[in-house]
Amino acid sequence: DTEVTQTPKHLVMGMTNKKSLKCEQHMGHRAMYWYKQKAKKPPELMFVYSYEKLSINESVPSRFSPECPNSSLLNLHLHALQPEDSALYLCASSQADRVAEAFFGQGTRLTVV
Amino acid sequence: DAKTTQPPSMDCAEGRAANLPCNHSTISGNEYVYWYRQIHSQGPQYIIHGLKNNETNEMASLIITEDRKSSTLILPHATLRDTAVYYCIARLFGNEKLTFGTGTRLTIIP
């Protein structure tokens, strides 16, 4: 199984809502990532988890809250988002502590209204 | 990680070899060159990576110049399904970050 599964595929939420994005992998990878991608732009790194601990936060606003409950799961909790947060949110995973390729999910298309 | 420079767009005829250049003139000795591509509305897909030797896999070949200041990704027989944005990334060994540049939009022409 070389898949990274993201749910939901599409999400529409209001600015006062709380929602969560979910990412799952069963490749035994111990590094997991969240990226944000706006239309016609490259993916931008948001967070990196290594061995279930947050190792990189790219100065992401606190309305985005990541969580890694175990080595296979990565969540992104969303609260009080703005319309400009509408984007494709991508999850990825890779082996930690080595030069290795990252596997990406298909993303969650988020629209904030 | 070293900055990479790629042409914004390229066209290639179907069935021909697509050669995608990448400049990384400030690359350090322990930075690897990675290539990913992103087909429209999908997540990025790993293609290949290398340090100093040329590399080949079932998807592509990676040619790195001897001074390591540039590289070329070669898709030997391009198909319409190879139409995508191709990203060249220089990544320091052990660096957890994978940072994407603006990439090259490759269009395969029938």
C-alpha cells in the first residue's frame, strides 16, 4: 500500500465553523507533512511531524491546528478561517532520517464562505 | 536548500523525449536534486532523485552535470499523460523540509 488517503475530498465551511481534515498512511512512514496550495501556485509547507512530534511550523496562523494522534494519522483542525484560506490542502508522508521520496495524497479542496 | 531555477513553460511533441532543465548553481555537496510532478487537480508525484551520478528509473532519467550546477530530467517517450507541472528541488540530506519552487509547466502536444 503506497497511498496517502485524505478525507474529505471537498469541504465548504463558514467562517465560524470548526472542521477537521484527516490524512492516513500505512507505509510505516514516521514523517508527515501538511501543505497548502493556492491556484496556479506551488505547494507551500505548513507543518512537519517527525516521530509524532511537531518539528516544523512555518509560522502558520493559530486558526490551523495540527495533530498527530499516532504514526499513521495526521489531522488538521480548522477554526475561524477566512475566505483567503480557501485552497487545496495536501498531506504527505516519507521515511524519516534518510533521503527519501515523499508520497502525497490527492488533497482536500477547502472553500471558506 | 539551494535555490533552483526552471523555465516557466515548455512544449514537447507526443512520442518525443522531453528534456526539462534545472539550474541550481549554489547547490552544496550534500544537497540532493529531486524531481516531482503535479498533474492537474492531483497531489505531487515523486519522479526521481540523485546526488552526483546520473539516475534512471521506470519513469525518467536524471542527468546531473559534473559540477552539479544544473540537471536535466528526461522523459524518454512523452505521452499526453505527462502533461503536468514539473518541480526541481534541491534538498539538504537530513532536512525535513521539501520546498517547492515555481516549476515548469510541460505541455505534450499531440
